[in-house]
Amino acid sequence: MRAGISIACLLVLTASSAGAQTFLDEFSYDGLRFTGVGVEFGGVLSNSITTEPIGGLRVDLGVIAPRVRVVVGGSYFKGNFKPDRIARFEQRLQEVLTDCACDSLSIGTITQSDIELFLALQYLFPTLGRVQPYAGAGFSAHIRNGDGAVIKDTFVEDALDTVAAGLDGSVGLEVGVLRGVAILAELRGVLTSELQSLSARGGLMFRFP
């Protein structure tokens, strides 16, 4: 009985190893090359910052496996912290400032900018005529800078000047309109420890032979 179980386990492990090896064999650097560049613009929603426009660039580096392409790029947006976030911060400050004689405390407007650099793997679904749908996942680095008249040169500004790592997910499509030119449309979510955002972007992708 034990011998039979051992043989069965060995067969399962062998099959799993063979399947994993076959999967890894699909990946190759041979398909990696500069195949296109795109520009994009849109709007971004987040849990902390007001709705703002966002712009970016992306570069298509070709495929690393069948139907899996590599994309790198960057984007930028800047917005004000939402009024409810500012109000909570002002309330907490007033609670700890026991010797404050003022009836209310106002810290004014606080802004934060976000420069994002990302690397994503996009799975290419079967094309529908000139339409290429895809879904992607990847990692990003975010360089953020906080600013405000009241917080300038304080520890609050220092706390808002951060570099954070993020996890990204996206769904989108490209629609070929001319030879080497496609319209790009994408929904993209970004999750970091301090900021979660969802953006809708559109643009043009220029592809090279």
C-alpha cells in the first residue's frame, strides 16, 4: 500500500516538474525588441487626491512568451488632498495643541505630485479584426512630493516626500487605424501602501516593423 502511494506521489511530482519545465520553456528573450512607443492622457481617481488629469509614455519591448509582451513606461499627475482628509488632519492637530487659543485651525491646501515608473507583463487575447484586447499586471515605483504653504519645511512635508512601491493591474485594447498607428484605451489600477488609484487613459501607439 505504502509502495503504491509512494509511486503515485512520484508520478505526480514528475508530471508537475515536466509541466513547470514546459511552461518555463515558453519564455525566451529572443522576442524582446523595441516595437513601439505610445503617448497617453486621461484622468485619475484616488482615495486621497482630488480627481486630476494624468499623462504618460509607454514603450513596448516585444514578447517574452507566446501572447505575453513586456511594457515599460511612466506617468505623472498632481492634485490636492481631498477636503475630508485635510479636515481630519486639522481636527487631530487641534486636539493635540492644548495651548492653542484659536477656535479653529486651518492648514490650507496641501498638494502632492506622483511620478510613476512601471514594468508590466500584458497577456494578449486573440485579436478581433483590428482590435487587440489585453490584460496586464506589474510593478511600479512612485516618487511623490508634497507641498503647502503651512507645511513647507516641516516634518509633514518630509513625510509626504516619499518613494513607494506599487502593484499594478490593467485591462485595455488597441485599435489599429493606420499602418503602424493604433488608438489606445486602458483602465489601470495602482495599489500602494499610501495611495490607491484608478485611471482611465487614452492615447496613440506608434508601432515599428
